[in-house]
Amino acid sequence: MFDLCIIYRPPVGTNIKFKDMIERIARVPLRQIWKHEATDFTVWLIENIDILNDIVDIEIVNPEREQSTGNFTVDIKAEDTSGHTIIIENQLGKSDHDHLGKIITYLAAFNASTAIWIVSEPRQEHINAINWLNEGDNNCDFFLLQVEAIKIGDSNPAPLITKIVGPSEESKEVGKIKQEDTERHKLRFKFWTLLLESAKKKHSLFNAISPTKDNWIAASAGKSGIGYSFWITKNGLRVELRIDRGKDSEEENMKIFNYLLAKKEQIERVYGGNLIWDESEGNRMCAIRINLDNGGYRNEESEWLGIIDLATDTMVKLEKSTKEIIKEMKI
């Protein structure tokens, strides 16, 4: 059905203009070539399955038509040279949710390692979905291919199959990072939940605060731009009085910081130890902080209560040593 098209190049010196040498590519409606998706296109693809090899970089062998699984029938079931199952779903139209659902069903039913979805019009939401599936930790590779038909001049039509989406090392790495982010968010939310329960038993400062997936939680010190906060990392936690009144507030922040710094001896005496006085030169934010190195959210959960107990006790002391001074402050 399909002919190889060659552009003729005349000998040097021949008086033929380029416009007479080069034909334009014209697209042909698919239904003019394959009137029926199952009986025409699928049959042709099985007979010419090698056309996909270079596109997906897999040698596809032993294609079989319409293999049934329950109430559904996959268009083509094949294998790679290692014997892993490949399923191919054809759709001579716009990609849709129904076919996407079938592909996932077939993958599970045949325990396949590769899914190839061939459509004539890939929709953006399905491009996004296949990208997302390739990022997952599911040991499956997903391809979304676009099929078109073209001809050059009066030639017979030829297939043009383009890879729109496929697996890659980059997509797997992105998926790994997203998975790690999700795990980290869950751990931090759980950690903050326990910490807030502990804090509320010791003082009222964090009574109105809810746990989050962020790496910090904060409560107001009763003055604009001044707050008490916990900051957590994988292996550590810090307790902090942060001063930040927003954009273009560096000068005002420094006034507050210097006001507190002038009372350093009193604050550290009430606190019961040395504090880190961070004026963060060049940044708008200033802080008084304590770094705790007895663990973070990556520690075993059995160790969390000890980490939390020290952190909340430290916050009680920091608030006690600064709250009256902040309350009297006129800045």
C-alpha cells in the first residue's frame, strides 16, 4: 500500500529549477486509507510491526491481534526479545479517557511491561497523563504515538508515526524526586502533629496552629512581623524568634533586633544559656535561634518524642525570656 518516495537530484548543469524538483508533502485523511480501525489499521500494523521498532527503541516480536481480558480486548499483544509483554492500543481519532483506562487495565491483566497507545490526535491532558505514568515507580514504560498519513506529489500514501511521549531517565528521576517529596511531606505533617500536641500541653503559644507539610511552623509573638517558629530538617531542628516585617523592612527589622540585642544579658539569663544572635547582614530577616542536633524527621519515629520534648521545652524557655520585652517594645 505504501511506496518509498525519493527526491530526484538532477546532474550538475541541468537547467531544472528547484521548484520543479521538490514536491510538497500533503496529509491524507486516515480513514481514506484504513476505513476500519480494527480490521484495517490493526491488521496492517501487525504485518508491519517493525515500523515501531525505531520509534520506541524496542524490537517488537510475536504480535497477536485482539487478545481478550474479561470484558475488554486489547488491539495487539506482543513481546520484546526478552519475552516481556507489550500491549498496543490503536485509536484513529482523538485520545480519550476510555482508551487510557483500557490501557491501564490491559497492563495489569497481562502483567505487561510496556504500553503503546497510537492515536491520530493526542490531547494535552493525555500527554500529561502518560508523562505522569512514566514518572511513577510502576516498572512499566508508556508510549503515546501519533499516526498520520502523508504523500508526496502523486505518490501513494505513507505512514508517519511520531513519538509524542515516551519513558526516559529524566522522567524516572523526576518521579523519584516527586516520590521523595511526597514521603517527606507526610513525615513532616506527622512530626508537626505530634510536636503541636506536646507544645499545647506546655504553653498556649501554638494552640491555634495546625500541622503542615512545610519545614516550619510559626506562631505570632504579639507584634507585627515577630514570631516564634520551629524549623526542621532531616537530621535537626531549630527553635527561633524571627523578625521579618516584609518587603523593604530591613532597616526596621534591624531596629527590633538591636533593641533585643541590647537586652541580651537579661534574655540569656532568663533563658538559661547562650543564644545565636543572627542579624543576617544583607538579608531583611533577623533571628534569635537555638540549633538542636538531637535529630530530625528522618529519625526513627520511636525517637521523635525525645526530639519533640527537647524542642518544646526550648521554645517555652525562649518565649519566657523574650515575651515581656517584646510586649513592652514600642517599635
